[in-house]
Amino acid sequence: MKIVGVAACTVGIAHTYIAQEKLENAAKKAGYDIVIETQGTIGIENELTAEQIAEADVVILAVDVKISGRERFDGKRMIQVPTEIAIKSPNKLIEKAAEIVEQSNQEAV
């Protein structure tokens, strides 16, 4: 499974990067590919490419603020949570993403 996402907290410093790290670690532990873009006080880092977004099975937005470029994910399966959820329960969030993808795949058959 391929996951892309954005992490952005209200201040754009600590929680943004903690959420990114937690999600990346949880996804890798589960055996999934993941790329998380951060949008913080120093701007956009690790910016997602159109190809990464197109290939993604699901999008995770761990955000506390309005993000730029949200329209890039239109039509994709998406989960949006506060950064706090990504920080406190990253494994459950990745499991939820996997459930959504599996459920969508079953409905498509």
C-alpha cells in the first residue's frame, strides 16, 4: 500500500514534524510505503509530486490548519485527523488507512 500525506500544526514547528515522523515509522513498521509532506513555519518541505499522489492508495492529512494544495488530493481516499491523533496513535491511524483501502477495493469488485 502506498500512502501520502501532509502534516501541519497550528504553530508549524514541533507537532508538524513529530506527526510526520510518527506516521512514517508506523507505516514502515506495517510494511507500507509512505511520504509525508510538511507545511510549517519554514514553508513546504518534502513536497509531494503529482506522481506520488497519483500512485497513492490513500491520503492522510494530519493537520490542525488549512493547508495549501489540498485540491491535489481531490478524488483520492482521504483521512483527515488533528496532528495529535497522528502523534498519539500512529499505528491505529495506519490501520484505519489500510481498512479504508481494503474496503474500497472490495466495493470495486
